[in-house]
Amino acid sequence: MGLVFGDIGTSPIYTLTVIFLLTKPTYSHIIGVLSLIIWTLIILVTLEYAWLAMSLGKKGEGGTIVLKEILVPLLKSSRNVSLVTLLAYVGTSFLMGDGVITPAISILSAVEGLRIVPQLENINQGTIVLISGLIAIALFTVQSKGIEKITWVFGPIMVIWFAAMGSAGIASIFYTPEVIKAINPYYAIRFLLDNGIMGFFVLSEVILCATGGEALYADMGHLGREPILKAWRFVFIALVFNYLGQGAFLLRNPGSTNFLYEMVNQQAPLLYIPFLLLSIMATIIASQAMISSMFSIVYQGITTRAMPMLKIDYTSGILKSQIYISTVNWLLLISVLFMMLIFKESSRLAAAYGLAVTGTMSITGILMTSIFYHRRNISKALISLFITFIDIVFLLSNSYKIPHGGYWSIIIALFIFSLIIIYTSGQKRLYELMKLMKVENFLEKYKQLYATQNKITGTALFFTRDIANIPQYISHVMFKNNIIYENNIFISIIKSDSPFGIESSFTKELAKGLRVFEIKTGYMEIVDVEQILKDQGISEKTIFYGVEDIFTTNLIWKIFSIIKKLSPSFVQFYRLPTDELHGVMTRYEM
């Protein structure tokens, strides 16, 4: 509950309030909207993520990149593989675009609850933005310290939050029990048919109740499938009771403007301030879960070579998944503060929110349907196809948000997508330009040199991706500069199709004084290369690595060159001892 359900658990603070800015709170509208919310939670969260997506995984891992890794081996056409890879990149970009809006809308909507406190009803929006900004700055500043020391309180706080929301909802339903009929999907369909195009656009706000649903699948690797499904049962019931309770409150108080907070304040005025503080803590937890998942997504992107290498710090000696990426952290904070300053109110932010979420959900649906179809699981493929159709309907309804600030989601996602495409294309082009030497030709020269040349005492390490083709920098060191050590080791780090697991060993002796050491690692594994080498008794004197100097007049490749210059080198990424490193530069014209 602490790690997975923060985002979806704080949606009731603003969802219904925002919906009834678009439509009048009449009896039929309230029942229809409640029915839409309940069935969105059932179809998009329970069926799409809790049932279908969570039945697909690799060693218990979930997420868009994992779906791509499952689907690619099932495809025969290279064109289909390229299309699936592209879709996975778009899904990842959308998810990261969503990551900027989540902390902004969650914190702002909670702090706006101060207006219900007596003497604070006239607090201006600028003060609310300032308080929200300070909370965001504090949250992002503590990331580098590691948050494992405080995460143990996340779960209990969220349990209290869901219990409080559920109880408040039940108390409100008690006075207006007819809202329970909203469980019948007839009222959702009736609302859409009666309201035509307006009903269709209301869907763009209804989706706010399901934001954070994708976290069920994305966090599966951290916690396992069973605990998430068990927690979701409790969370789902608490959410449904709260939405029904807010609907019942609105039937009794049609002039209300901030339903959840006004409902709690009316029920128990003395408990309102503790509830407000609890909601602020819940939104901070929701934001923390999003920040942690952003670090995980970027790390997945780095290890699958979709994103440039960034400096990574490990904030926990126990949990390998506890990582901190300073570049991501500060860019995210700047973006969140920018969103708060631009939109100022949570209701205006909600007008931009949902586009990225429905984009991610649609791509998840397409990839899942394809997997079930290729595995000949026709019943699940048909259900998945139906859910994907609903995802796309929600996505189309969210297109209405583009001129109202939704374009920011697209701008952020486009920026990340462009970065991924430029980086992956640049790496591919660079690899084509590298004059790699066939291992047979290399060994012929090496043996001759090793037999005749004076050797330096000690061990030298050389990093190479593929043993069959030797990088240019190794040839430069040995054959141009005549630098050869008594003991030379080629180290190859190979990413496996599985998310976790590390195996390392000497695989072969290519020639006298030349051995190959392979490290096979899962694509989500945090690898401590230095420790692995120590455990194998390798005591190196020097570590050689290649540095690419790119010369170009092409604008795209200039951007790629800047990305390469700004990102840490391979050896910095794996945190190898700096006093032993020797970079060998090779110039490439792109």
C-alpha cells in the first residue's frame, strides 16, 4: 500500500471535484459519473493490470520494457520488432511525462484543503503554490540521502488513509443510500448516451480515478504479484466507498466545490485538520513512489541501451533497487515546480493530466493483446482487445485536453522520446563506423607481439562488448603503442533477457597471457563490477577503455555528440577505480 497505491489512492482528493466543473451536479449526472468511475476501476485497473498484465512477467518483473522483452522473441518479422520497440519507447516516454504532473497535482490538491480550515478560507492561491513548492523541494532534496530509513512508515500511513477515506464514504452513504445503485453499469452507459459529445469529454476527467493503476504492474518486481493483488482488494473497496460517499454528499450539498474535504469537515470538524495533514502525507508518499519509479525506468533504459549512461548512486547497502540518479531528480524537481507555477490550481492541472496515462495504458493493451494472440491464448486476447478499445476511447476523449495544457504532457514525452531515438540511432551509426578487428586477425598480431615484445608486469583489463570483434582502442594500445602486459583480460558485460541474476567466470583463454572474463547480468540488475573482479581474485594494475570523439556537421549527430559528452563514460557508470583508468580516444566522422 505504501509503495504501489499512493497515486491511485490520492485521486479521490480531486477527481469528482474536477468532473463536476465540466458537467452539472444533477441527480442523473451524479449517479452516471459514479457508475463510470466504478467501472473504470474495474475494467482498466482490475482487469487490465491486476488480472491480464500481472499474468505476464519475466521472473516476476513488470512494465512496458518487460512486455517488449516478452513479445520480441515471439515475432518473426524484423519490421514488427522495430514497431514493438518503438511502441515501448513511446510508452516509456508517456510514463515519464506523467511522472512530472503526478507530484504537482497531488501536492497542490492536498494543500488546497487548507481553505476549509476556519480563518484560512481566504488564503490566496499564490501562498498555496508556495507551500506546495516548498514541500516538493524538501521531498526532492532528501532523495540523495536514501529514503529506506523512512519507507517503513509509508505502509501504515496509507492503511490509515484508505481506512479514513472508506469510513468517511460509508458514513456519507448512510444518509443517502440510493447512490449504491451506481454499481450497475446501466447508469454509466445511460450517462454516455444521454450526454453525447459532452459525456465523451467527461471521460477525460473520469480517467483521473485510475491514474497510478499502471503502478500495479510496474512495481510487481519489487514486491511480487500476490501482495499487490491482496492489497488492491482492500484499496478498491476503500476507493469505491469513498467515491460513492462523495456522490452522496454532493446530492445533499449541490453547491459544494471541494467534495472530499467538505464532506469530512461536515462529518467530524474536530478531525478535519488531522485528516488534512494525513492527506498531505499521502500525497508526499504518492510523489515519492513516482520519483522512485522514475529512477527505475531510467535505470531500465540505461541497461537496455535505450538511454545514455547517467551517474547512479546506491543509497542502500541492503536493497539494490534503492538508487538515486541526480540528473533525473533535479530535472524532475524543476519540471514539477514549473508545472505548479504555470497551472497554479489542481483543477487546471487536471485539465492537462490523463493524456500520458491513457497513452501508456493503450500501448500496454496493444502489447498484451499481441502477446496473448501469439501464444494462442485467444480468450485472453479477445478480452485484452476489448480493454484496449476502451483505453483508446479514453485516449481520444483526452485529446480534448491538448489545448488546455495537455500539450505539456506531449512536449515532455516528445523530448524524452527524441532523446531515446537520437541516442539509439547515434549508437547504431557509431557502431557501424567502428573499424572492429576480427578476433582471428587480432590473435595473429597479438601472439607475434607477445612473443617478441618486452611485457609490463601486472594485469591490464580491457572492456569489449563482443569478443568476436575487437574494438579499435585495443588495437591502438597494443599494436600502435606497443603496450602489452604480462596478463591481459578482456571483460565482457552481457545483458540477459531476464531482469535479475548475475553470473561471472573466465570463459576462455584466447592465447598466452590473454583471457576472457564474462559477466552475465539481468537487465535491471545493479552491477558492482569492482566487487565481482575482487571476488574472482583479479588484481588489476591498469584499466583501458575506449573514448569516442565525434566530429560532425549534422545537427542530429551534434545533439548525439553533446549527449555522449555530458553522460558519464562506461567505466564511470560502473564506478571503476579512477587511479587505474586510461581512456584511449578515437575520432569518428559522422
